[in-house]
Amino acid sequence: MITNTELEQKGNQYPNHIVSYEKNIDTLHFRTENGVVLQLTIVRDSILRFRYATNCNFENDFSYAISKYAKTGYNYLEIKETKDIYIITTSKVICRIFKSNLKVKLFDAIDNTLICQDEIGFHWEESYEYGGNIVKMSKVSHDGESYYGLGDKADHLNLKGKRFENWVSDSFAYGKYTDPLYKSIPFYTGLHHGRSYGVFFDNTFRSNFDFSHERKNVTSFWAVGGEMNYYFIYGPKMNDVVSKYTDLTGKPHQLPPMWTLGYHQCKWSYYPEAKVKEITSTFRALQIPCDAIYLDIDYMEGFRCFTWNKEYFPDPKRMVKELADDGFKTIVIIDPGIKIDPEYAIFKEGLDNDYFCRRADGPHMKGKVWPGQCVFPDYTNKDVRSWWADLFKELVEDIGVKGVWNDMNEPAIMEVPNKTFPDDVRHDYDGNPCSHRKAHNIYGMQMARATYQGLKKFAYPKRPFVITRAAYAGTQRYSSTWTGDNVATWEHLWIANVQAQRMALSGFSFVGSDIGGFAEQPNGELFTRWIQLGVFHPFCRTHSSGDHGDQEPWMFGDEVTDIVRAFIELRYQLLPYLYTAFWQYLDEGTPILKSLVLFDQEDIQTHYRTDEFIYGNDILVCPILEPNSKGRRMYIPRGNWYNHWTNEFVKGGREIWVDADLDTMPIFIKEGTIIPKYPIQQYVGEQKFDEITLEVRYKLGKEQSLLFDDAHDGYDYTKGRYSLSKFKLTGKANELIINQHTTGSFTTPYTRFKLKFIGIPFEISKIEIDNVEITFEALQRSKLTQELIVDKTFTEIHIM
């Protein structure tokens, strides 16, 4: 791999001074005397796109990453020219482009603080082996600057001093620091002097990022082909940077069905039908909540996609219905490899329509995967995507499968040195023909897209559910994801925690890990600690390899079973809280998991914390990551918090010791928040309850909380049929006031709230609901809480 220094010593071309400038509405062109063109587009007041061409030649402007629904437009634009620079000013950002060398400096438009600046800036080297250019950008790394993001990286949350490669890779049993992994998300957030900005390098070729690794005060990114094409996104709050990036590359196209947020059980592989029924029956017998059961590759006939092994599953439609009647949704795996078999209808169809990838000189791309020799659909062709989508009719519409899990879609090939397609494989790339060098990183994304289109079509009027292993920036529009083939080790428990946080920081919140580890087998303690973490990840699934023993919740003895059950029950109680967080993710692009640095970037103590995170907006979680632990030290961020287990009031901004035997983990709730909870149920929709709980934690001051609800599936919420309650809490020395304002036309099935008051510091003498005093006996008291049942339509509760 070419290093920074080598690239700069091999006769790089450097842009010279600017000789001309043109403006076309929101796009500016700056041309230099040696044919370099900078195209600067003002996407929004806080988002600028920088695109460079050599020899005055831009490629066709096409991106799989950028959402067609992304917000655009600006409130203010001023362009000035001086003797030495061009100054482009929006309401958020000032961009200065230097005439002598095309270098860029970016400033805060409010106070003129320097945010980001080029070091060498854009430079390149011609690629004689492949044609085109190796394109590179280098920027100054400021004192104390930290970096976050890049998606799926098994490394410290703070990327400072490190270097990474983006090349989607099948990485079985990877370890800490293994790079690259299954996803390519070339987006990072920089933070220095209390201000945050983002850079999204929208280039699908193999790319690299160096965060002051090779040179202390320089950060750089480069790719072995394509254009230098990046977006600068200004905050100054990190949460705003991530939200704007998520909007740019696309939020999920719809809310997930609520059942997808329950607990899922998976293994390679559950078969035959009797084994599947044994697993599901045990869940119900032991009263361990579970919503989904997975079928891995052994459900197929000879591993041929879209077929069933009739010996193992003689009547899949009946089985899927019986599982559904017991509350289990069936998820099946679908890989990209299509077995070469003239008697296999899908192979013949794809062959007849020329839907499979070809090598440079014309032969089909062939590779060994689970069925043996296979060919592979070119998902970058829209006709292929439509064909692939239609293949799901029988699985989804006829048999009743509720979700599809795309695996091996890096694409992964067995028994070849690089474990994927050769570089010369050709792709349509939606009318922009190219080699696999350009299409590799988006192959899995486009498979997930085609699968999503099929499920959306045939699951309608229900919402689709897709999971993908491989991804590029923007894949969150179509799919959830998991972190691949991990290992049952304590190290991997740490990795899972960091990966989920980093994915959320990279716009992709619907993520989880294989709980317990895919390879090898955990002991009961490790499995318990992993469940405790996993129930606080948006995607919650145990998955393991059949080669290493059983990994169901009851396989580690009664003590572990009881603890695991309690934490899965907590997951189900918190479903309305998580569902609301998903609504905020879709509405605002707000990450569901928030690393402490995202929660409070002004506190420098958060910049290097990896273990603690905020779940939603209000719940602080810190997993136990070492064996034989009776507790741990953790950092409590600024503000005041309540211990979830004891309701002890804790002041933040400091590190403390927290006791945590095997049956607990450190969980804290932010003061002033109102946390909605459901009754425990064995699967989503099992019960029709008339009452839900609101846990109210006192705060001296004001706080706002949300509760979003709808039918939990379908699309009626997009037509206004939802319920959004905004709770405003106002705490005074001798008073507590809760105001509720509800919008939307959906009528929730519950009619009452049970309010559980925690931490009220005064003796209650009077309660008014909507200005009507109620009898004092309505208040139920216990040692730690005081409870009050009220009609859900209240507008104000006044406690004195």
C-alpha cells in the first residue's frame, strides 16, 4: 500500500494558481493553469461539497450514498474576491480559497474561528496500472484534535494517531485492531477547541484515512481511483454533524416494525423443523421473551437460494404460520452466490437475462461459496435489482417469512487469496460501467437495497425487515446490520460495545453484535455480560456457530437463565422508549446510541471514553467488560443521575466506583426524565394492555421527554396516524409540575398512565390533575417510589 510520503515523493502533481472563476447558482468553479478544477457546491449553509478534477475532466456525477431526500438550500450566500483569495460566506461557514495554490480554509461564520484547513490540500498521482488517478487530500490536525466515526472499526473510539483502510472484507474471527472489516463508511467527525465538523469522502474505491499517524500534525485521506469528492459538514455540535451527515446519506425509509426491536435467536443452523420447534417451545416454557427465530443456510436445498430442504422442512408455510401463532417471526438467510446448476430455475433465469457479473474478457465471474461453484448477480444493474426483488414473492408473500438476512455479500468467495472478486470483474453501476475496484465497496449495499425492495413489495402493508453484513455509507436507508463473525471472548465484548457506538456516530444506528460470540463458545459469565450489553443495542440477536456448542439463554445453568431472562424482560419493558428513539432517528437523524463525547463534547474527559454510552437520550449504560467483576469504575457525565437499581442520586462530571455483581450492570437515568415502560410480554403484541408506566425522576429545573406511539407496523404513521406526547417537567423546591401536549390522530390502546415518582424531596400534601384536586389516597407509596394512576389524556399534573 502506498504511504503518504511515497505518494508525495513520486512526482505528484500540485495545483498551481487559479486563473478563472465561474458561478452557476449554488456551484462555483475554480480553474488553475495546469487544468485542475475545484467545483464547490453550497449544499446547505453548513454543508459544502468539494470536488476536484484533473485535466478539466469530471466524471459523471453519480453516487449510491447521497439520498435523493437530503435537505438542500441555503439562507445566505456572499462571494467576495480579493487580490489573494476568494471568500465564500454562508450563514454558518466562511470558506477561503487561496488563488496561489487552491488551498482551502474553513471558519465559523459567527465568530471567524478556524475550523478546518488544507495542509497540502488536493494532490494526486496518475495510476499507470489501472488508469485514472490516486487522489489525496491532506489537512492540518490542530492541537488537541480528536477524530471519530468510520463505521465498523475494531479499535479505540477516538481515532487520533491511527490509520485505517476501507475495503469491505469477510473477516471471520477478527480481533481487536483488525482492519479492514465488513463495512466501508468513509465519514469522520473532527473535534477541537469545543467545535465539531465532519468530512464525508464519497469515493467507493479502496480508500485510506490517516489521523496523524504518519505525521503528527496532519490528517489525510486518499483513494486508489475515482475523484477527490468530499463533503464538509459543520456543527459546531457533534450531534448536529452526525444528524446532517445522516440526512445527507439518508435516514431509514421507514420505522422498523416494533417486533424487530425485541430479542432474536439465531444459530448456524437450526434444523430440522423439530429442532426449530424445540427451541421456540423452550423460550415459551421458560418465559424468556423472544420475537424472532432464524434459519441459516441449512434450510435450503443444497444451499440454493430461494429453495427449501423438503426433508428438514416438508411444509414451510405451515411451519412459519405455526411459529407466528406462537409469536415467532421467521427470518431466513439469503446469500448472493447462485449455484451453477442448469436444473436450478434461478440460475437459468439469471443466465438467460445476462444478470450475472462477468470478467473483463466476457466469462462469468465464478467462485466457490456454500453451494459450490456459483455466479453472482450484478446488483448495480437496476434490472437485476428488480428481478432479485421479485424472487422474494414466494418466501414473503406466500410462505410468510418476515425478514431476510443478507450474508456473504462483501462479496465473500472461498478458496481464493483475496476472498472476493478479482479487480477486473465488470459492473453496470447504474449506467456508469466500471470494474470491481470501484463497485466492491457498494456490492453488499446494493444487494441489501434489492432485498429491501422485494420485502417492501411483498410484505406490504407491513414494513420490511432486512439485515446486511456488508455496507457502504447510506445503507442505513434499507437495512439493519450486525458486526459480523466475532468470537466468544472478553476482548470481543469490548469490541462489540465500541463498534455499535461508532456505527451510530457514522449514521447507522440499527446495529448489534452476535451476542455471546459467533465463533467458539462463551461461559455463563461472558454470555450474561454480553446479554446485558446487547439488550441496549438497537438490534438484539444471539447468534453462534454450530461448530462450538449451544448458545441459547438456558444453556448455562439456572442462575444465568434467571439473570438473562430479567435483562431481556427489561429490554421489552423499555420498548416504547427505544421505539421513540427510533422515531427521533428518522425524524432528526439523531443517533440512538450516543458516545459520551457526543453527549457532552465540551467535557474533555469524554473524548477518550469508550465503555460508557447513552441509550436514547436519557439512559446511561456501562457494560462490565472483565471476568470475575464485582463492579467497575466508570465516568458519570455532567448533570445529575439516578441509579437504576437503587434510585440513589448521583452527581456527574466525575469517575466513580459502581457495584455490579453478575445480576446487575451500571445503569443510570438522567434526572428530570420521564421513561415509558410496557408490562413484560413474551413477544410484541402478545398482550393488549390498558396501562403503561411512566417513571418520573425529580429534577430541580426543567426537562422535556417524548413518547411516540403508533400501530407498531404498517405505514399509517406517515399519514398522521401516530401519537406523539411531549412531557415537560418543572421541578421546584416544593412543587413538581408535569405538562403533556399530544399531537397525531392515533388512539393508543392504553387509556391510563401509571406514574412512578422517584426522588421527590418534599412531603406531598396536595395533587391536582388539570386543576382538579384529587383524593390523597390515590397516591400509592412504597419505600423507593410513589405511584399515581391517571388518565392518559391529562394536560397538567401539579404535585405540592
